[in-house]
Amino acid sequence: MEYYCLLLLWICCQLGFNNCFNIDTKTHKIIKGPKQAQFGYTVQQHVAAGGEKWLLVGAPYEMNGPHQTGDVYKCSINRRNNGCSKLNLGRISLTNVSERKDKMRLGMTLTSNPVDNSFVACGPLWSYECGSSYYSTGICSRVNASFKFSRTIAPAFQRCETYMDIVIVLDGSNSIYPWYEVQAFLINILQKFYIGPGQIQVGVLQYGEKVVHEFKLSDYKSVEEVVKRARSINQRGGEETNTALGINVARSQAFKHGGRRGAKKVMIVITDGESHDSADLQQVIKDCEKDGITRYAIAVLGYYNRRGINPEAFLNEIKYIASDPDDKHFFNVTDEAALKDIVDALGERIFSLEGTSKNGTAFGLQMSQAGFSAHNVEDGILVGAVGAYDWNGGVLKETRQGKVVPPKSSYSLEFPEELKNHGAYLGYTVTSVVSARNGRLIVAGAPRFNHTGKVIIFTLKNSGELTILHSLKGQQIGSYYGSEIAPVDIDGDGITDNLLVAAPMFFSGGLEKGKVYIYRLTELNRFILEGALEIHNGGQNARFGSALAPVPDVNGDGFNDLVVGAPLEDDHKGAIYVFFSQQSRILRKYKQRIAAADLAPGLQYFGRSIHGTMDMNNDGSVDLAVGSLGAVVLLWSRSVIRIYTTVRFEPSKINIFVKDCQRGGKDVTCMSAIVCLNVTARTAIPPAQEIGIKYNVSIAERRFNPRAVLDNPAKLQPQNLTLLPGVETCKHIYFHVMETTDYARPIVFVVQVGLQGSDHGPVLDDSWPTVMRTELPFWNGCDEDERCMPDLALQSTTDLMTRNEGRSEGLWRIIEGNRRRMVVDVRLENKGENAYSARLNITYTPNLRFSSLIVKDTSDIKIDCYAEIKPRNEKICNVSAPFMRAKSQVSFRLEFEFSPTVVLDHVRVVLEANSDGEETNAADNSEEIYYSLNYEADLLFTRESHPSRYDIKSELALEEPGVIGPPFNLTFQIQNLGYFPVRDLQLNIEIPEMSKNGNRLLQISDFYIDKVSPESLNRTRSGPEEKVKGFVKI
């Protein structure tokens, strides 16, 4: 008993009662960063130029100078250099943009591209100024394999409506007076302009007889700089007003010196008189129209009013200079001092006419926050834009050829206009699946759609044509269904098998735990819900499903696996769950749970981000990087091995007839077992790595007196052994077999294997057995083909048959009243080879009761009988277990008692002998005894009368029927003195009724029967029935 307790304890220690497998939680590595920057919000394993491996860690709250922009850290995993360095991606922006940044959150989205070892980091809150508005369109930066900035990705960015090149053409001739009024107007209108990169830039030229460039378009980048320069502009003077020349120089020179491609061209002409070169105006204006220059013309009438001159011709000339219509582009003021009165009106007309799209669609991406999610595809990158189209969201694409922006109408079928105020947040996450039928399909989540969430599957052409193929809907309000999505290619054939959709705020069992839905992608591109992943031991706010990370095959079974994050589990400490796959499905029960509390104190939000695609420590196994608040944890995968165990015996069978040694003074059969052990790796392992294993051998004999015993009891203790992968090592174990009668069951030899250390090195494949049970059979004593061919034969006689009678069907036998038993004498003989599991079946009719089986001769063959529950009239007897020897026989007597209650007209006894072997002659394996029966009756009949005598005179008669003479009682009694019941007994009674003279003698007054059950009678009193010679028969 002590041995079995020790063995059980050892097995329990080897197998363990926990949910750990091959993700190492003992020798992990923690890389720390600034908590206030949310270091660890995202994490990516990355290979840089030269093959060096890094971790990319997003820190979306990182400061960059005075701005909170967020950033990305690159962290070395080399033991010699554990530091992280900031890439300073927050400094990167678009050119010619009035950048505001507005807490850019760079690193909130991070995705690496293994094709060219580049990566993309996005700041979805990146903002810029457009006039008085701030647009948060988002921005992403692509970084090459050398950690150098490659290009900016901003598919939602649109030029401001204030993206203008404005040239102001000032009349500085002598007639302008006073000049300071013109200069004040210039300063006022400049202060109305939104001057800066990506917005307005201004150039000023002054003309009279000649034209002078006061400053060019590209000279100044801010309102302050321009206003300061304007204050120093002096009146040039001149006797002539060559307005056509000034306009033409502005058109041909000013817009080219610092002018920007794509900027709207605006010219403001201010003059106080008719031009001296009016003949050139027609061509000059024609050229301006050709160059797309919008012209505002201001007529200053001070000169005309002071001299009382009719300004009609002057006004017509100025209207001709202004763009059509005149009411939008033409101004006139009474004098120079009145210029200040049109500043506001001029500014409003410039911005309203030049900055608004006719259909208003240009503003659908103003607050798109593109880069909230990102996903690499073959020809570019997809970015989620949750704020696009009034926060319904969208998915944009950037390629080498340009940006791809699907129109708002593309989403209208799944995101109807009546639900636009819900803020669906489409693009909260974006990924793709690969179908066998249609190739790559894009998948995007909208976790706030109709409050329950939605996922759409669609195609997107580079022309902007978006076609929605399918949609999946959430089930619970507020569950944030679709906030995380992941495709899983389980078998690694390049075709997506499952699509996972997370609802991390799913409410279940009174707690907000989270749930991950599993959809199977069919060959017909249908997504079939096949179940969900849930945890039942997590607490409130676990947020299971906040991170989904498909990972390559972790355990070496050939199928890719999955890791799910629950960052708020364990009071916000966090945990991750490892799920294995089989065939084409993800197993619903997680294989390993790794809690932050088991790794290091102080970890928070562990599991907020997960990435595992490569071997980071060069041991051949895929490793995991898990983000938390202010830290990233590197979890190494341990190699998975199998220990192959084979056992062979010398000799290969136990021959109990050969006692070749002695143990404890007894002759026994000595044997040896050769135990061979070999280690093979399911996942990568260095071929020279030594693996320490332990093994234990035992003989599974659960009895007080075991049939086999190890020669050396010390072998019962675990033995240590060091193996190299692929190299077999064998050990000899010696044992002996005791004298036994149990030859049928083989001896079971048990080898239990395990690893010497559980904290380091490889782990055992838990799908592979660690207990090897090998059976050692007994030699059956038959021919070399190991097939026993017995020949059982039965012979029987019975005491119902006389010595001279033969046995024939249908014989009648009378069973004497004193007979109680029936005896059958049987001889069972095995004429062939050993008969294993020899059995005798005895079947008999219900009028017999089995009494005994007694072996008659001195044979050592034992016969043990037992009754089957059903039917009752059957006995099964084991003959000489475990086998009946060849050429042996046994004689025995069967005794049956006749039933006193069950009486049949026959008796039958069937004997049948069989075994596990193949009978050479089955004809003599059965005997049948059958007789038809009659039973001898033993009846006693008595009569008693009272009075005993009554004299009747011959002349007397019963003349009056109503007059009755003295009573005369007759009592009859019948008794069955025999053993068996008597059936169908008939009693006839005749009494005299009339005398010879015809006088009536007797009249039956009463008749009754007692002490006999009514059902045993065929009839009762029937009255006079028949007259026979003066008698009445009843």
C-alpha cells in the first residue's frame, strides 16, 4: 500500500494540478518605460536591418518638446543592452500645414510589416488649423528597417479652404492721399487672413508709373511678420496710374515667386483712378482668367469726390477688373479713410466664396481621426477613421499611387442615415481575411453601431469603390462588439479559417467579463457563428478580448494558436489566456492562463496589447510580447518534447512450467525487461541540448500476493537519466514470476516518465502519454501459432432413465410420489489443446430447482457455478479457471429438485461446454435431456354419515313435498398425500332418490364444500342432474 501511495504522489507531481504549459513564467523578461507616457499601450516584435530583433513599444502620452504627441520606443532584447530609446516620431509632420497636433497619441496604433521590415505608427488625434477651425484628421508615419522616417501617411488630410496665395496690388501714385489710411487698411485686412503653412500666404506689390514688389508670397509665414513688414511700406508715388501693368506683373511674377501648387489664387486691386494703360486691360484680364485668378477690385473715390469729377468711367473700369459677379467682387469707398469700413466684408467674401464646396462633402473627413487602427495589405495600408462622416466612421487606404477614400454613400446600406447620430465608430479596428474564393477581404469593426456593435466585410478598389459583402451584428447593448478583430489561419495554408470578434464589455453572470465570438469562414464566403470563447473564473471588468493575438504554432501540433488579453482582470492587474487549435477549430477551453500577479508585483493592465510572431531569443520557439502600464513583458516559449518509451521482455512470454531460479527459497520464473527511452522534439530544440528526465518502473499487481516482483526493490524509486534528442538509451530491469493459478491475465509492466526540473528547459507534450503500460502474457501451452484448439466433449446420464432404455425423444416417465430429486451424471473431457476460459452452461425447465454440482473423481479440476440474474433457470460454471488442460477430463454430478409448485408435462436439461478457443469438433459440446412426464397420485377418500343409520318402511313416502323428514348428513373427504399437486380431479356422487316401488326416499336440502379455493373447482352444486336407476348424480 505504501508503494502505491508513493507512486500516486510521484505521478501527481509530474502531471501537476495546474493549467500551465509551455509559456515560461519563471524566466520572463520585463522592459520598463515611463508610466505617464502609457508605455506598453501597444507592442510589436520587429526585425530591423541586418536581422537584429527589437521590440517596438507605443507610448501614446509621450511628450515631444512642449507637445504631448506620443512616440514609439525601440527596445533591444540583447542581454548586453536592455535599454529603450525613443524614436522621436512626434516631430514628424506634413509640410505646408499649420500644425496644431492637439495631443497626437502617436503609438496608439502600431503595426509592423515583415515584408520590408518597416513599421507604421499612427497618431489619430493629429490636428491642424484651417482658418478658425481645427481639423483632427490623424496622421501615420512609416519608418524603414533602419528606423529612419520614410513617409507620412495621411489619407484623410485635405487642404484647408484657406489654402490661398493672395497678392495685393496697391496703387501708390500721387493721387492716393493720405497714405496712412491705405496702410491702415492693408494692416487690417492682413490681420483678417489666416496666414501660415497650408493656409494663406500674402505678397504685396505697389504700382504707379512702375511696379515694385514690396514682399513676395513666400517671404513671411505668420500674420505678425506680414503686419510688421506692412507697417514699413511707404508710398512710391508717380504721375501715372498703370493699373494694367500692375495687374500683369502680379499675374506673371508675384504668383510665381513663392506660389504654391494647388493653392487658390486671389488678387486684390486697390486704386483711386482710371488707368493710363487701359488699352492693355482687356488682354491682362483675359490672361488672369486663363490663370484662374480670382480678382477683388476696390475703387477709392477720394480723388474724384475732392475735385467733383464724375467717377462713372472709373467705376466701369474697376468693375471690369473685378471677377464676376460684381456684387461679390467689386467694392467702392468714398475716400481713403473709408477703406476700413470694407475690411470685414472683403474678408467674409473671400472666405465664403473660395472655401466652401458646393455639396458640402469636402468636410466629411474633418474629424476622421484616421489611424485609430491600421492594417498592412499588399499594395498599401488600411487605416480606420472612426470620426469620419459624423463619427459613423470609415476605412481609408493609402497606396504608392495616392489615397483611396470611399464615398460616404458606400456605407449607407449597413449604416443608414437615421442612425447617424449613434456614432458607430467604424474603423475602430481594421484587418483582413483571405478566402479561397475571392482572395483578400477587408474586415472592419463598428463597436457603437446601434449600441450593440457591428462588423462589416467588404472589398475596396483603388478607385474608391467599396462593396459590402457581409455584416455581423453584436448581441448585447454596450458590449463593444467589434472593438477587436482577428483572423486565424489554423492550418497555415494561407486561407483564413476563423474570424474572431471580441466584445470585451460583454455582461455575463452578473459581471462584465468579455466574450470572443468565433466565426468559421466557409468556401462560399459565409461567416458561420460556431461558438465563443469565455472565461468563468474572471472577476468584474475583466475585459476579456481587449487584445487578440493569433500566434504561430506554440505547442508543435502543426496548428496555429491564439492568445487573448484580459487587462482588467484581478483588480486591473491583468492576465492573458492561451488557446490551442486542432484541425480547423479553436479549442474552447484555454490551455494556459498567465496572470500578472504571478510574474512580478506592480504590473497593471497586463494584456492590453499582445504580439507573438517570431523567435526573439533564438531558441527556435515563438515568444510573446505583452504590454502593460509602463512595462512590456517578454515571455519565452519552452520547447515541447515527447519521451518515447518502449519495453520488450526476455523471454517474450512467461513459461510457468519452467522454474529457472530461486527467490526467497522458492522456485520461480526469472525474467528481464529492457526499457528504452528516447526524446524527440515537437518544437525546435538545440540538438546538443541535454535533457534530464526521470523514470519509474513498477509492476501493476494490485493484490496482497503479487504474481511478479522486481528483483531490486530500489528500482521502484524514480531514476534520473540524461538524454540527447534522438538518441535512444536502454536499461535492463530484472524481475521474477511467482507460482500462480492466474494465467489468463497478463503481467502489466508500468513505466512512468517525467522531467527532472519543471522550471527550466523543455516541457512535456501533455497530449503524449507519460505512462507506458506493457503487457507480458503467459505462454498458453499451445502450438507456435499461439492459437489453442481445444476439443471439449460432454456425456451425460440421468436416473430417470433405466439401465436398459435408450435415449429417444418423447419418452414418458411417471414420477413416483416419493421422488424429490433428479440426478444427472456428466463427464466433461478436453480432447484437444488447453481450453482457456472453459465454461459449462446449464439450462433447465422451471419445474426443476438447481441443488448442487459435485465433482465425483479425484481430478484437480475445479468447477465454480454462479447464477445469471436473467434468466433464472440457468447456471454458468467456470471449469478449471483460467484454463482446462489439454487431454484432461472431469466427472461430476448435477442434482435438481422437483418444484412442488411448478408442474409441467415435461422436463428438459441442456448442457453446453465452450471456451475462448476455436473448437475442432463442436458437435459433442452439448447434451440435452428431455422427458414427457406423468405424476403418480396418492389420494385418500373417506365418508362419514350422521346418523349412521335410518330405517325407512316400504309403505312410507314423502307424500307432501313441503313436509321434510329427519335430516341425514353425509360428509366426504379427499386428501392428496403425495408430493406433487393433482390437477383435474373429478368426484362423482350418486344418492338414492326413489325406492323400488317408486316412493320418494331422499330430498337434497343443502350441499356445500369447504377448505378448497373456489378457483380449484370446476363446478359447485348443480342439483339433480340425471336419474340412473333411481339414483341422482351430482
